[in-house]
Amino acid sequence: MAGLRARRGPGLLALSAIGFCLMLQVSAKRPPKAPPCPPSCSCTRDTAFCVDSKAVPRNLPSEVISLTLVNAAFSEIQDGAFSHLPLLQFLLLNSNKFTLIGDNAFTGLSHLQYLSLANNNLQTLPRDIFRPLDILNDLDLRGNSLNCDCKVKWLVEWLAHTNTTVAPIYCASPPRFQEHKVQDLPLREFDCITTDFVLYQTLPFPAVSAEPFLYSSDLYLALAQPGVSACTVLKWDYVERQLRDYDRIPAPSAVHCKPMVVDSQLYVVVAQLFGGSYIYHWDPNTTRFTKLQDIDPQRVRKPNDLESFRIDGDWYFAVADSSKAGATSLYRWHQNGFYSHQALHAWHRDTDLEFVDGEGKPRLIVSSSSQAPVIYQWSRTQKQFVAQGEVTQVPDAQAVKHFRAGRDSYLCLSRYIGDSKILRWEGTRFSEVQALPSRGSLALQPFLVGGRRYLALGSDFSFTQIYQWDEGRQKFVRFQELAVQAPRAFCYVPAGDAQLLLAPSFKGQTLVYRHVVVDLSA
């Protein structure tokens, strides 16, 4: 048996060798394995042509440099749709029904040279959609229904600077651009910057006045809060970008808290309906407010507003008195206190004051609920205000404010019953420019933010209206509605890069809105 096993060994080895050689011959004749290809596509090693695909095919050869999709059964090209084909050079997506393209649909296609999106249903394109395509030579966007609004402004800019060859494309809308060549659209025709007032902070308390002020390089806000018997001082936190509690001055019936910084010293005039009005001084050593002096209660009986100003280097404040027996009065700073300087307007239920320093002629306008507003002009000879005339266009006014637009001066007057008025100074008299519906209005305020002029107009019976000044028409146009209950003042506060509008409310919370600029082309 051993000899037999010895004789069979070499034969088996020979047979094994022959079998191995035959296997090598068969293997050498076998054709290469075909690259993967989805059922809806025809593929070679470096091309793919797909019809009726339900999505961008994923199982394509990674070496594909040319992809064509025809009559695709989907309408949106999603982000990263072709990132699995990094060597792609030619991408033909024409004659489909694409309506949306993801912001990053073409990410990863750094080798793409030719892109055809022609004859689809595209109305807009994501901003900078072609930025990743560094060597794109040809782009075809013809046959789409492009809406040439702010969303394609970037495309107009890109077409003006790109080295890519782009076939002429045309606008389908809006009507003023219909059939215009996109490449020829002037950028100045795109008005894409708009603004908005968004709720920024809610102060959980009612208030009836708000006065911002700077002291020792910090921003503060003084609020009259009769509901909590105080003048509340808030400080702007530049880190947290919020208004924070800072201090309080006792004031059981405060209607106005007016801060004044005189010779680097901080004073707050506290006007109250009952219990007298006072002036407080901030003591930096004790870091607290201390009472400095009383305001004569026989002269100021029912204060409604305070206005502070400077004339020829001297500081003054005026108090509007709304009682039958009181008088609107002027006080002047002298050495160590404020002293009565002039009784202006008695027995007229005055409601508001506005100081206007224009043309070198300081004026004080006093509004009243019982008669037309009165204009006083400062006499440098007498060092007093002298009655100059009345604003006869309105029989009464709750609030009076002013602004300048170009070379013209305007007055804004709110009325509780009847329309509020916008008047323009014509050199010798005021003329009415505009009437604004404002039943129940006790407060209004024009203000300027970054070159845009607004008017906030409140009401006790409806929402606050924000108007924007139309320079061409020289009128205010309705801009936005704010849900503010019974506002008693509006206060514009520039806080660093945050432009704020405060709306103290008599019945609800005090709301802080932020002015934001929105680029619709972004």
C-alpha cells in the first residue's frame, strides 16, 4: 500500500498543475466586470444618461465625468445631490421640471466645466449657487420663468463679473422687467433693502414716560412708573445687550422723570400729580439719589410734561401744567439749584412742550387740550420767552413734536378726538401737509434711524402705527403696526449697534423694539 501511494503522488500533482493552468486560461479570457448602472440609466465607464429617474442616481461609477438627466420624475435638486461624483465635468439637467435648487446643490463639483439647466420651471436661484464651480466655462439657463425680483439681484451682479459664458436669459416677471435680458438689468432698479421693528425686550411693568441719557459714558433710561411709586432708572448692559435695573427714586404719583446732566452732575426732575414735584441729585460718593430741592406746588399743580434745553450756555427746564389753576413754568439753573424764571401759560390745561432751536431763534411750543398750540420765541434782550402766535390749524393737541426734512421744518400734533396733523413751516405760518387718523391718541414721536425717518403714532383704542417718510411725496406712509396698549410716550434710543424704540404703556408692559435692516436679495 505504501508503494501504491508513492506511485499515485506524482500523477495527482500533474493533474493539479494542468487544472490550474486551465483556470488561468479561462480567467484570462473573461471580460472585465461592467460598472454599476441604475435601471433608468445607460452607462459607460465615464458617462451616464438617465431618463425618468425618481432621484439623482447614487450607484453610478465614481469615474463618471458626464451626467445627463432627462424627464426626471422629481422637481427639487437637493443639497449635495452630486457630491458622490467629484470628477463630474459635464452636467446636463435641461428639459426637466425642476422648480427648486438647494443652496448647496453643486457643492463638491470643483471639476465641473459645463452646466445646463435650460428649459425647466425655475423662477429663482439660490444666492451664490455657482460659487463652488471654480472652472465653470459654460452655463445655460434659457427657457426658465425667472422672476427678476430681489432674489436674482445677485445673479445680475455675478453675470457682470463672471468669466463663464452664459447664453442670454430673460425675465418672465415682474411686468416691468418682462422680456428684459437679465444681463442688462440695471442694479439701481432693485430696491432690496427694507426695515422692520421687531420685539427685542419686554419690561414687565407699565410706565408713562421714558427718557434716555448718557452719564459717565454709560447709557441709562429714566422711566416714570406711578404703579410702583417710583422713577426707575435702567442701565444698558453692553455685554448682555439688555436694559438692566439700576436704581429707583421714590415718586408715588410720578408722571415724568427728566434727567439732566449739568456741569458733569446728574439731576433728575421728578414731576408728580400729587404730593409735590422734586429735583434729585446723583451722589457718586454714596452712589444714590438724594433730594436737592422742591418745586413750588402753588406754581406747578398738575404737571404733564417736562422739557429741558440750553440757551446761550444756560440750562433750563419747563413744566407743562394741565390744571385749571396752574401755569406752565420755566426754571433756570444757577450755581447750586434750579430757580423759577418765568410763568409762561396759565389756565389752559397744557399737555406737552417742544423746544425748537432753528435759525438761531430758540422757540418753545406749548400744546393744550383747551386751545390751539402757542409758539413762544426767546428774547435775548429780555432773556425770556415771548408769545409769537398760535398754530391755528388745530383747535387743540395732546402732544407736539417737530422734525426737519431737508430744508423744511415740520410739526407733528396728536389729537385725542380728530385726526392728528403734520404741518410744514412756510416762513410766516404753518400749512397742513397731512392728516393721520388717530382717534384716542395721546402720544406721537418722529425719529430718524440711519437716514430713514419714521413717526410712531399711538392710540388708546387701536394698535400703534409706524409711518415712514416718503421723500418724494413729502408725506408719511403707513409702514408697520405694533401691538402696544395705551402708549404714553415713544422714545428712540441708539444703544451701540442696536437701534431701539421704547413704548411705555399705561395699561400693559413697556415694550422695547429693535430696528433691523433686511436685505431681500440675501
